[in-house]
Amino acid sequence: MGNFSSVKDFVIVGFPGLQPHYYGLISAVLFLVYVFTLVGNAVFFTAFVTTKSLQRSVYYFIINLVVCDVLFSTATLPKIISRYWFQDGTISFLGCFVQMFFVHYLGSVCSNVLVVMAMDRYAAICYPLQYHSLMTNRNVFILIIGSWILSLAGPLMIVIRAYPLPYCAENTIIHCYCDHGSITTLACTDRSLYSIPALIYALVVLVGSFAVIIFSYCSIFVAVMRISSTQGRMKTFSTCSPQLIMIALYFLPRCLIYLFSNIGVKYSTDLRLLIVMMYNLLPPMINPLIYCLRTEEVKKILKRPFQKKQIGIPLQSV
């Protein structure tokens, strides 16, 4: 089926209620978020590549989350920064659908990577003696590749179904990037046949992933509470804390948005977009801090260059 749209491009509006004199401030904030995301994730990636002790299963999963976070921020932030910095919110018809694909694809990949990270902690704590035989390099590779490949089908399906729709009305997208909901609302046809399958897919990814993670950490909690010493329990819990913080940042705001939407809670479009932007863009910026500050091994590795410099400074006699 060919595309019969009269719309040749779309205009990303961003926050519809934002006054023009705040455009410079918003673009600067978004630019800094993007820079901090790139720098923070680059630091962790460099530490991983140059340090053999970090090349273990849990860090392989984190590196995939790093790559996913950077790609998501790169797919979404430059255009909305351009919209507020240069008043250029125009995106081509094809470019909008390409962005939509990456938004949903990378979101699915992040969900799947968080699931396999939870499975890794479950295996490490609940089956410590079998852990190394379970999490072999081969199995880790399969889990990682599976996270990326299995995430392709859903986003491809919703993009392929949405692209041929006739878009003959408004071309303004009330969002900070192109996603399925914001684009298909502009179609000159009944969108229920397209929006319902997309909603089901989103709920399956979100609820399914969250259910597996909840099961894994409930099992971990039960296993940890069986440890006799308080110190042992605290040490075991500390190995899970970085992942728990990342999971909370990723899933809880999304669940609240879906919950509020379904129980009829009313809030402004600007507030909804602010929440969406926060749960999409803050985790990629904050996650490197979590890896580095909540993981003792990474913290020690990052401190080494500074400790060496301090050791090399000669003491002056008083």
C-alpha cells in the first residue's frame, strides 16, 4: 500500500505552553543533558575497555545499557535542541518515522537489558555455585544479542503499519520527538486499528519486563534473608543496589503515566511531556553516576589515576 499523504514533513512543537523567552534556557539545559550523557557514558565505556577485571557478565550487560542510552539520547535530543536553539523543529516525513522506530526500538532494548541484568543477579545470588556455569561467555552473548534482536519485531510492525496512513491534516507534533501516539493522531482515518495493537505491544514490553524483574528480585530478597549474618545480607544487597536504582528510574515513572492515564487523572500536556522527557532522558545521564558511585570496583578503578598523581608529588620539608 503506498503512502497517499499530503504532508511532506512534520514540525516538532515540544512544550506547547512554553513562552519564547524560555527557549534559550530550555535548549541550554537539554544540550547540557546531552553532553553529560555522552561524557559520563564515555568514561564508563573507557574504563570497561581498558580494565580487564570489569570484563565480566554484569558489566557486559551494563555496557549494552550504556550503548542503548547514548543511542536513544542521540536519536531524540539533537532535533528538540535545534527546535529551541535555532527555531528549527521541522523533520522530514521519512525522518520522523525513522526517529519513531529508534525511540520504540531502543526503549524495548533497554527494557530487555534490564531484564537480563535482573536474571544475572538472580543467578549470582540464588545459585552461586552454578553461576559461572550458567553465565558463560556464550550464554551472556546469547542474552545480549537476543535483547537487541527480539526488540526489532514490535517497533518494525508499528512503523510499517503507521507509515502508509493518510496524513492530510495538521503536521504539528505535540511532543519533543516522533513517537507512535503523537504521529498517528495526525492521520485522517480511524486510528483505533493501529493504536490498540501498539498499546498492547507497549504494555507487553513494559509489564512483561517488569514482572520478570519483580520475580527475580523477590527471589533474591528471600535468598538474602536466609543469610545468617547481618553483614552478609547487607553486602549481598549492596551488589543489587545499582541495578535496583536503574530499574526504579526506568520503570516506575512509566507505570505511573499508564496508571494515571487509565484512572482518569487529568494533567496538562506540558506536565505530561515534562514527565516523559524526565524518565526518558535523566536515566541515561544519571546511570553512569550510579555505575561509578554505587559500584566499589568501578570507584577504585576511577580513583587510581588521581592516587598515582598524589603518590608522585614530592613532600616539601617545612
